[in-house]
Amino acid sequence: MGYRVQITLVDQPLVRVEYQGLLAEAIALQEMAQFDLMEHQALAEIELSEAKVRRKE
């Protein structure tokens, strides 16, 4: 399974860069890991908020 990553700049939507091969795979894996990290961080913040609410009750 090969990877092809296309990046579009947020502030310049007409600018696109495309990567293929190992570099594209590394970028894709980094993005997936970053998303997982953000998801875990959000869940931890929710749990912390819930714990604070329970402690106040």
C-alpha cells in the first residue's frame, strides 16, 4: 500500500504540495499520531473536568 500526501496551505489554498513514497508515508504516520495525541489529550481534559465536578459535589 503506497501513500500519497497532498498538503494545501490554509492561508493560500491555491498552493498545494504533493509527496509520494517514503516521505509521504512518514508524513501520513506523523499526522495520524498527532491526531491520536490530540484525541487522547481531549479525552483526558474531559475526564479531568468531570473529576473536578464530582469533587465539588
